[in-house]
Amino acid sequence: DKYQETLDSGGELANLADLGPYEITGLIKLFLRELPSPLCTYEAYADFLSVANETNLDDQTAKLQKAISKLPKPNYELLHRVLALCVKIEKYQEINKMSFANLSVVLCPSLLYDLDPQSMVADIS
């Protein structure tokens, strides 16, 4: 795709306004997948997963803060921007059907994954 080729060659995209939401989403997901390591790092993988095991909201929040605190500063900054974008997208869920649950299904596989795909399958189960 011409946008990917432009980015790969170090060029800048002149105008994203001519792109539709699916193309922009595809570029964001592709960018996240092509990072050398996941945005939510391998080192923090278990900490992020442990959040789901908590039933108490305060405990979930504490574990999530712990996991986020392990991220390198650039990862933290980019995660912050991605989540801010998700908040903006979710505000229009009546139009775009992208609730936080739907956004998580679309984005989480690009944000958080383990080195071993087999262990990820076990983690999800």
C-alpha cells in the first residue's frame, strides 16, 4: 500500500484526511505490530495479565499501575497517546460502534503479547 511504502522509505504522509477510518486504524495497528517489542513490554506481560485475575477494582487499579510503571518512558508516552485516542474514539461509539470493549479486541493483540505464542493461548484460556 502506498502509505506503508511512504512510511517505510522515511517519507511523511502529506495528508491523512484522505484516508478512511479503516486505513488509519490499519496503519496504527501495523505500526504497533512492527515495533521491535510490544508496547506493553515482554517484561511487563505477566503483570498486565495479572490485572484480569483481580475482582476488586482497587486491586485491579494497583496492579495496572504497577504494570504501567515497568514500561520504559517512550512506551509509556506512546501508550498514553494510544489510550487518549481510544477515549476520543469511544466518545462516538453511537456512530462508530467502537466501545472500549470493541477497541480492546481490536488493539490489545497489537499492544500486549508474549514471546511464546503457545503460552499466550494458555494465558487466554
